[in-house]
Amino acid sequence: MSDLDEDSDYKDDDADRDKGKGDIKNSIKSRKAFQMAINDKSVPPAIMRLSRIANVILLCLMALAIADYSIHFTQLKSTIVNYEVIGNSYLRIAELQKVCFNVRTMIMLNERI
């Protein structure tokens, strides 16, 4: 029994060594593949598609921003014009009140004289 146990121990050691050599070869192969992937300068198609989609989304956002700005700008111009119209109406009312005051003053001066 002891001879069988020793033979199995040697077989296990040999299997471990072969396994270790296989791991080293696999790691060297994977390292080479990794270095080749790093040194590869071509852009993957998925990245190119993502880049194009990002550019389209950016263009859409820019178009929306320009449209929003133009709408707000026209509304602001309209609001400014409306404030000017309101200011002119106040000036017109003030002038009318001055005219009414001057007319009353003239009427009162004529009645006393």
C-alpha cells in the first residue's frame, strides 16, 4: 500500500507541475494578447457608434437650447415693449392731468376777475 501511495504522490506532483506550466503558458499568452489589445490603435465599432450617438444627442441639445433662447428673447423683447407702452400711457395720463389742472386754474382766474 505504501508503494501505491508514493506512486500517487509522484503523479500528483507531476500533475501539479504540468498544471503550473500550463498556467504560466496561459498567463504569457493572455499577457501577450493583452499587450496586443493595448497597442492596437483601431477604435472598436461600439465606441464609434457611441461617439456618433453622443454627437447626435449633443446637436439635438444645442438645437433645443438655441430654440429656447430665441423664444425667451422674443418674449423678453415683447415684455420690454409692453413696459414702454405702459410707461407712455402713464406719461399721457400725467399730461392730461396737467392740462386739466391748467384749464381749471384758468377758469378760476376768469371767474374772479
